[in-house]
Amino acid sequence: MSSPAVSAIVMSGLRFAWPDGTVVLDGLDAVVPPGRTGLVGLNGCGKSTLLRLIAGDLRPTRGSITTGEVGYLPQNLVLDTSRSVAEVLGIADVVRAIAAIERGETAPELFDVVGDDWDAQERARAMLDQLGLADVGLDRRVGELSGGQTVLLGLASLFLARPDVLVLDEPTNNLDRHARERLYAAIDSWSGAAVIVSHDRELLARVDQIAELRDDKLRVYGGNFAAYEQAVQAEQEAAERAVRTAQADVRRQQRDLTAARTALARRLRYGRKQYANKREPKIVMNARKREAQVSAGRYRIMHEEKAAQAKERLAKAEQAVRDDDTIRIDLAGTTVPSGRKVLRVDAVLRTGLAVELDIRGPERIGVTGRNGSGKTTLLRTITGAIPPASGQVEVSVPVGFLPQRLDILDDQATAADNVARVNPAATPNTIRAQLARLLLKDGRADLPVGVLSGGERFRAALATLLIAHPQPQLLLLDEPTNNLDLSSVRQLVQALRQYRGALIVASHDEPFLAEIDLTRRLHLEA
């Protein structure tokens, strides 16, 4: 592909608020340099909104964004299912015109449509092949494609358009391993500018810089995600040292202030005693008293100011330390003793796939396979939501299932109410204590689930499973890292490492699977 123009993105005084007044970004001044940029930040900080502003899909409430031509792939790509692949790629008219000319038609408007784009079909075919869509014809309808194929088709249309800047929002969501590898290769070959929001660490390993959106500020770190993590760790270590130094300074200034107040009190008592004894003329005594009071006031104010300044330095130092709260799970009811029978599957799924699976004790199984191989069908068959085509599924312990869409939650109810619904015997204090262990605290547990961030909503869903009665001794998770920011993924890893029941996780996220202490894997072939 030819190289698009390299373009920076300049944001000046950028503010965006939704029509209901909710402010997402306020006063953002930043420059995203040319190259491939990974945009990271906590769920709810405004990453997707910022991408839509860059793409022109939203207009700023105030301020401006300056950049080149933008090609945008949204997180939840929706294409007209009746359109052909050629129409999505933007070459349908050219292909029809070339076909007409090859049949012998000579109308001038046909040549106007083609222009210099005589190789449009060959370029489109090469791009589809590069992205693993070699078997997708240009005349195929979008409705015939899988979700992963639709994402890759959308990406192909952007590459063919050759914009100055690619803007991609979670492009690897719903892609299997094979499709991800194709996307990685395409990103590697892209020589223009790109801004990519992703929780996929393998994708973020391929970028030139990381831009972190935090507290209405965008800070750019040179290097890929690993370099960013090292830089943040070094910053945090320095910030923690600064906090310790500031705390020591506050203690020292408090001691000095106490000592100063004690000394002043002694001097005042001595002065009163001298005045009472009337050893000097009254006018001299009063002058000395006034002078001592002024001096004492200055001395006290000096130490009070030093103490206040020390507290300000401590507060500033503490602001630089990031919140690194950790999830804690201590639910005895989820524990599965070693050797206890948990699950036996000897069945043919509705997809036609034969599966044999025997789980005993707290085993942890990672289920992998390409899109359409039957991973979700297997999990739903274990829960009983889908009966097998033939054979048997025997579940010997309570099961909890977390689907991709988190549709086990009532978005109008609070997190606490969602948990109470599945465990009505639990007291409100018990529920809130457990939610706090999952980092839903400071009133967040009492907000409607629908207004929570993606990571908070995920933890609320996880809470409804873990705190349910009976507590699950077999936990089924379907692509749990989709749409989670990297901080939430780390918290999920913490939670699963503490979980003492049996676990089956279907995921394309290899780094995540490597971190949750799997005992074995089950790879499904479609």
C-alpha cells in the first residue's frame, strides 16, 4: 500500500459534554505525534469519546482538533447487512464500470468513474487476502459474514481509503487468534499515523508511543506498552519516595511547631512573673511585653506556615501516587476440594462438535479456538441453556456463568440490589462489604448499574455470581476481557487468582490466559 501523509493531532482547549450536561472532557490541550499511538486510560475516562471527536463523529462543545483526513473504526461496528463487500470497500461503482468497459461499452461516464483506478479490484483482493478474507468474494453480502469478518472488512475499507490518520477503537474485540495475527500484521505494515484504543497488550506492543488519558490530561510516553509500564513504575516509585519524604517533613514541622508553642508559653509565663514582681518601671515592662508578644506572634506564624507548607507538599506528593487498590476474594463457599467431581461432558454440541471434558477439583481450563468453533456454545451447554445434540453433560457443583454481554444485570437497579436479588438472605452490610472487596465502594454500589463504567459494571456482574446463594464452585467466563481497560484486566486477574473453585475461561487474550494459572487448555476446532 502507498504511504498516507504523516499527520499529528493537535487538541486545544477541548471540551465535550453530553446534552444532559455530563462533562466527559474539559480543557484538554495535547499533541499526539505522528506514528502509531496506543491510547490507554481507565474505563469511563473518555477514550472512545475522544476517538469520536478526532474522527469527527462528535463535535466539541468548546475548543478544537486539528488533523488530517481520518479513517475511523468504531468499537461496535455496524454495517448495512444488505450491502456487498465491494460497496463497503468503496469500489462497487468502479468495478461495475470496468466490467462494462470490458464488455465493449464506451460511454465517457464509465471512464470518468474509473479514472486512474483500473487496479481497484486487484488492490481490494490483495487487502482482503492480507487480512485473512481470501474466501470472501466482492459480491458477498455483509449479512453473510461473521462478526470478526465484519471487523476485518471495515479495517480493509480504511486501508484502501488510505487516510492520513487511522482511528481504531478496540479493533481486536471478537477476533479469534488467527484474525488477530492478520490484524497485527496489517498494523505493523501501516506507515501512517494511527491512534488505537485497545486492552490487547500484544497489539499495544506494536505501537510507537502510548498516550495516557487521565484527569483531563493526555500524556505521551515514548515506546510501546512495556516501555510505558516501566516508565509508570519508575514514576510511582519516585512518587512514593516523595510521599515518605513529605510525611517525614510534616512530622518534623509538627514537632518544631509544638516545641515553638511550648517555648512561647514558657516565655509568656516568665514575662507575667516579671510583671507581677514589678522589678522594672511599668512603662518598660509594658514595652517589653508588647515586643515579646509581637516576636512570639511572628515566631508562631513562621512555624505554622512551615507546617502548612509541609502539608501542602505532602498533598501534592500523594496526588502523584496512583490508586492501586486490589480486589480481594475470600469466599469459603466457592472452594472445591482436590479430587471432587465437578463436571463431565461427553456430548455432541449443537454446532456438531464432539467434546469430552472431565473436571475434578479446582482445575482451571482455558478454552481456545477460532470464531465459530463452539466456545460459547460449550459454555451455554454446560449451564443447561442449550441442550446438547446428543450425549450427556453432568454438573456436580453450583455453576456461575458470565456471558460476553454481561446481560445478567438489571441496569436500572444498583449493584447492591443486583446482588440482593441472587442472595436475598444476605444483609445489606454483608453485600456492601463484599462489593467493597471488589472495589465497588464510596457510594458506587448504590448507583444504577447502567451508569457505571465498563470495569465497574464487569465487577458488579462478577459480584452477582460470586456472592450468589449458593456460591459457584464452577465459574464459566466467556471472553471476560472484552471492553475492559488494562487496569480492570489486572484486577480480574487478581480476582481469578484468589478464586478457589473450578474455572473454565473462553478467551482469545493470550497474555490474560497466561496470567490466571491455567491447569490445562481445551482447543476447539470448528
